[in-house]
Amino acid sequence: MLKTLKAALLAAACVPALAAAQDLDQMTPDALYELAKQEGTVTVFSLSSRIARVEKAFEEAYPGVDLVGIDLSSAKQVARVVAEQQAGVHAVDVLYLADAPVVLRDLLAPGRIKTYVPPRVADQIDAEFKAPLLVHRLSTKVLMYNEAAYPDGSPITNLWQLTLPDWRGKVMMVDPTQRGELLDLLTEIALHPDEMAAAYKAQFGTDLAVDSDLTGAGEQFIRNLFLNDLVLVSNSDDLNKAVGIKDATNPPVAFGTYSDRRDNEEEGWALQVANDVVPANGILFPAVLAVADKAPHPAAARLLIDFMFGDDSADGGPAFAPFNVPGDYATRTTIADDPDSVPLEGLKAWTINTEAVAEHRARIADLIITLQ
Amino acid sequence: MSLPSTAAPPGRRLFTARRLPALLMILIVGILVVAPLLRIVLATLTPGGLEAWQAVLASPMSPNLWWRPLLNTLILGIGVSAGCLLLGGFTAWLVVMTDVPGRRLLGVMHTLPFMIPSFAAALAWGTLFRNSRMGGSSGFFESNGFLIPDWLAWGIVPVLIVLIAHYYSLAFTIIGAALSSVGADLVEAAQMTGARRPRIFFGIVLPVVTPALVSAGSLTLAGAVANFAAPALLGLPVRMQTLSTRLFGMIEIGQAERGFVLALLLIAVSGVFLFLSDRLVSGRRAFVTVTGKGGRTRRFPLGKWRWPLCALGFGLAGLTTVVPVLVLVASSLAPQTGALFSNWTLHFWLGEGGGQIAQGTAGIFRNPVLIGALVNTLKLGVTVALISMVLGLALAHTITRNKGTVLANVLSQLAFLPLLIPSIAFAAAYIALFGAPLGPLPSLYGTFTLLVMAAAAHNLPYAVQAGRSVLGQIATDLEESARLTGAGPLRRMWAIVFPLAIRGLLAGAILVFVKMVRDLSLVVLLFSATSPVLSMVAYRYAAEGFMQFANAITVLILVICLAASLIAQALQARVQKWKE
């Protein structure tokens, strides 16, 4: 009896708080700003140091709200938020990070963050980018080649060609057991067994025989790729240099970042995306925006997330400008892609299925470890 | 203060005045080191953690996750520490004990390699030896027609060489500090009785510096097994993994438990080596050389070997210091990261923003946060170095004075562990432990205090080892006589131990300072202030792909470290006035 009473009281006490949070979720930016001014500040962990430029634009647009931006890699953000909340510390308001599969498992599932979709832009974002996590933009890990050394276009038109003797020791990637995005790439490949099997048949004319200890053509591809002396490096800088140098003869190809092409002129590179590849040339993976659980400045946190999706202009205005990079893609449909890069619809990359990747990622990591 | 211990009932013996400092030390080490370590152990005892143990030790993955990385790690650890003792011992002897020309300059140059981040040495190696395995960009030798085989360009051999080139200066610093306290009286006495030079070396010098050799060997071993940059840059292209690259990777891809398991195993393996080396020292009689009498250093005349050895010393310094520094400086001047020695520009240092270079980013000296970052970095480095030094001295003192007891063994093992705990795990443990208010203590979350605490604990091994190697030589009779005349422990520490051990302590402080101003992981995880430190500024540039700016900051950090070590040398000369 007493227990139920207690529970009822507790529930009653919770209702206003819950209602308040829901109210915040529905508020217009103006209404949020009024509350945010009282909160005075908003703290954000960001995977990109471009948060410094967001800070400037944000404080100009919303005077009286101080943005505190802290650069932290995704893995460190997760480690820090978990440790903080275990100690009962709630200091950060907004997280801006990649590694979505880990975020899903370690932050969203235990309730350490929540997904807030700003009503102002909700209609302009596809459903798949609003749940379970809100996606701000998409980056790439796709097959890159040297357009100076291969002037007739990509030497690779089918992923299975990477397993041929011609390309032995000439395919590179950053070690997928050290960088989450590359592990996500291989996991996503493993999640498309039918397409990979069809591509095998298109390349070799015969059906693929999958080793008995593997499931699916994707896993077989991963094994064959490693057995073909895949070269692993520790950072994308080394990768770009190896693939991109303009006067190279017979340079390798690599799974890299499309937007690194913007450094071509300055660095003397000739990086280009290999887009005409079956079944796909790689992955698009999300950068996620989320509100931390018990954020100390809940209104300012929502205001910032709303702000980071930019204004209604085609380039998103000063708020989105820091992230408007050719080769990266905004999820907000009103923001146009860069005219010089392949438009999002034309890019032959798989957008990762965060939940499925999260589920199978550990198994693929185990497979890769045995192959190294 | 000095209750006669015989009068106390047996059960209370533990709390007699002599034991009190030791117990205090156990308490401090318990809080700073054992507590975070326990948290990591507990994290691996959850269901997920137990799975991780199994995956690492008994699964089809074990060979690649544990055994092979272990083998590589052991080869690196033993190889590097042997190489460092040889090179560091030789250079220390050359600089401290002989009349080789250009001693002072040599002394400065040989302390430099440790201040240059190990990635710079790895980068330098790559610039020279990179071969066609890395695609279109070949190194200096291949461009000039020499074929470089894979084993020389990548894998265990280059990693060994690069790590020895990086860590031998650590051995140099510690052994040099110990050698400088080998009194002239000992050597002269031996010479007068007709001992030949090898005899003096093996009979007097070597035994006296053995504690320093063991300290240096342990630190370089721990440094080598924990190093990430060199094996990642030079090992990965031939799929060479070490325990440190494996544990970094596991934490980075969200399998933290496996990372922690590997870290614990790494600690266990290193623990075995430390235990053995401790036995080596305690199994023999200790020689005390620092007594109340004057401690002039006696220099050997080298005779006809003067100039050849001088050339050798400078040649070594050139390879390990000048080449990496040159590559680092060049990479802060060259617009294209692939062509280090062409089209140099000062833009990355001084340039105004808005131009074509580097997407309009201004040079580092025009970055408004630079001065603030510089001040923060110095404040952090000095504070942490001071605190580690005090703590290290107290710990080292307790360890050496209780030598051979279980207590000393436990303390010395514990004081060594932090070096091997990955900083991300260390930082997470600190947040979890001290983030919440602890009884009357307020929450330390996000404060400078917490960062300093964690950093001091993390760098404790340097301070303790440096302190031990010198303290082991200080005669107890000095302290005993002070005790008899009624001086308390603090007074004894300040008036006797501190001045005598100053060189070793400063050496340790410099090592801590250097580690601290370069550290990134601990700082970004524990410190919330918006005002950054230099390593964070460098990280920002690097994350944006602006390696030149990042390298310019690294050069700046190097200059700071060098200045610090010169100041330390001056300071030491002032305190030990009797030396000159």
C-alpha cells in the first residue's frame, strides 16, 4: 500500500519535469533563446575543431549565451560522458560525435543522451536521419584513386578486383582495428552479402564459394582482401600521400575520405573518388548531434542544435558554413551539395545502417583480428 | 616524535614514528594509483569483461590479439632497454667522467631526443627509408636509387632503432645524474693503489651506478612497451602490432574491456621484469658514495681517444637529435607534406590569414589563443613537475630506507605502474573516483586540481625512479646524525636529502615536465576549461589536416623543454655549490 503510494507520488513528481522537457522539445528558437539567456551558457563536446567557428557565429546570433566548445575525439567523448555520469556529474549539454554504433550502444541505450530533433527543420530531414539518432551531416569512407596516374578514370570498377593478384599490396586503408569508421565500412560490406555475391558473379562469371566458417559474400570479401596483402596505415595523412602524389607511377588505391580531395591543389595530390564501382564504393557515415541526459542548460542545448542546422539559404548560412565542405553532405535537404563534387544521390556509397552495424560490428572486428 | 619503540605494546608497533611516513606513503599511493587500477580490474570482472579475458587469452583471436603482440612487445622492451643502457651509459660516461672536448654541448644534445616526440623520429625514419610499399611517395634513399627492403623500412627493426634513439637520452639523464656523484676520492684511491682503468670501471663505477642502471633500464623498458606512435607509424604497414597499438585500437573501436584486459596483462608482464630487476639490486650490497665529505668529480683523461670519442658522441647526437629536429622544423616550413625540403615559407609561423595557403589560416603566432595556451602549458608542466618531484622524493626515500622489506617492494612496484596504465583508462577512473563529492571533500570534476593529481600520479614513475637512483647512494649516517641531534623528518629531508639528491630530482622533474607539456589524452579528458594547452592547440590543427601548424607547435614545445632543462642545470649548479 505504502509502496504504491510512494510510486504514485514519485510519478506525480516526475510529470512536471517530463512535461517541461517535452515543452522544450516543441519550442521555437525564439522561445528557447529566452530561456537560454537565463541559463547563460552551453557546453558542447565536438569531434571537429570547427566548433570554434560555430562559437563565433552562435554568440553573434544569440548574444548572452556563451558557447563553450571542447574538442574531443568520439571515443574520448564516450569515455568521458560515461565516467562523468557514473560519478553523478552532468556538465556537458551537447555532444557532436561520430562512431554512431558505439554511441547507440554506450550512450543512447543506457539513457545517457537523448535525441532532440529541432521542430524548425524536422520536415527537412529524412526519417532515417532523425531516429534513433539525429544526424547532422554525412562523411565518407570510399575508394579513392589517383586521377593523374589513371587519367581514364578509376582502375577499379568492382570491389572484387581489389582481391586480384594485380592489386596485391596495392590496396590501403587505415587499420580498422584502430579506427571505428573503417570497422564500420567493413561491417557494412558484410551486411550486404547478396550484392557482394552478385558483384562476384559479375566479375568472375561464377558463383562465389564462401568458406565454411564465414557467413556471406561480404565476409569472404574481407578475408580475400586481407589475404591479398592489404596495406594498413595508422593515419589518413599517410594514406593520402601514398595514393595521391601527382607524379606517382602505379600508385595504390585506398579507402579514404572524399572530402580530403579539397587539399589536392595545396598538397600536390590527385585524389579522386572511384564512384563507378559495383556494388558500392564505400560508406557514408553520420556525425550525430545529441543532448546529454540531465543537461545543465537544456534550453541552450536545444537552441545550439537548432542553430547548427543552419538557416534557410542554400549554403546554410554562417551557422552551417564551417561544415559545408565538398565531399561531406548535409542531411538537411534545403542545403545544396557542393557543385564540384558528386551529389549525394549520385554517390555510390552505402549509408550505414547504424543499428545493424552496431549489432554485427564486434563479430566483424573479431574476424579482422584473426586475419591480421 | 621519537617514542622508544620498545616501550610500545607489540600491537601498536606499526604506528611508531619511524613507520608513520611509510604508512602515509602507502595511503597516498593507494589513493593515487591503486584506486584507479582497481577500478580497471573491476571493469574487467563484469560479464563483458570476462568475455574479454576469454577473447584475449583463449579464443581463435588470441594469437593476433595477445601472443604475437606480446612477442613484439617483449622484443621491443628488452631490445630498447638494452640498447638504451648501452648508448645512454656510454654517453653519460663520456660527458660526466671524461675530458672529452665539447662536454657541455654534448650533455645538452644528449638530453634532447627524449624531448622530441617519438613520432618525429619515426617521421624522420620514414622520410629517409620509406619504400614502395607506401605507394607513390618514396623516401630519400629510394628516390636516389637505393632499394630499401621491407624489413628496413617497416616493422620491428626500424621501430627498435627509432625507440632506442628516442629513449636512450632518458637513460643518459638518469645514469649521468648517478655518475656525477661518484666521488673523486674513490677513483683516486683506486688509482693510487695501482688499479688499471678497466678495473676501476668494473670495480667501482659500475657497481656504484647499478641502481641508476636498473632505474634507467626499467623506465626505458616501460617507455618502449607503452609507446604507441613509433610502432603505429612504422609497424602497421607490415601488420606488426604491439600490445600498446592493440590496446589503443580496442579502446578506440569501443571494445574498452579488451583494451583494459590487455593493459592489465601488460602491467603483469612488466611487473615480472621489474620484480626481477629489483631482486638484482637488493641481492647485492648497496654502495653509498654520497657522504658528508666533498664530492668533486674526477675526470678520466682519454688520451689519444679524445677526438675519436668526441666524434662518436657528436655523431650519435647528430643522428638522434639533429635529424629529427630538422625533419620537424622542415615540416613546419614546407607547404607540401610530401616535399619537406622545397618551397619553404614562414607562413605557418607568422603568416597573415586570408591568403591562398592553408585555406586562409593564419600562422601560429597570430593565433589569439597561443599566448594563453603557452601560459597554461607552463603552469601545468611546472606544477605537475614540482608535485611529482616532492611526492617522488618522499616515495623514493621511503623505498630506499626500507630496502629489502615487503613494504619497499610493494611501494616500488606500485609506484611504477601508472606508466603502463593507458591514460584514457586512467583519466576515466579519476573522473569516476573524484568527480562525485567524497565525504567532506568537494567534487573535483573539471578542476585544475584533479588534472594535476592525475598527472602527478601518471608521471610518478619518472620522479620515483630518478629519485631512487640517487638516494640509493646517499649515506644514511648523515641522516642518522641529524636524527640524533633532533631534526624531524621534514627538516632532514630539506636540509640533507634534498640538496644532495638535487641532480637526480631535477632530472626526474625535467622528465615529468617534458612528458606533461606534450601530453594530450590526460588533459583533454580531465580539464574542462576553454583555455587550452599547447598540445590541444596542436591537436586542433592536426585534426583539420594542417600538419605544418601542428608541427610548428611541436617545435615550440621542444624549445620550451630545452629551456626548462637549461634552467634546471643552472639551478643545480647553484644548489650544489660545493661541486665546483
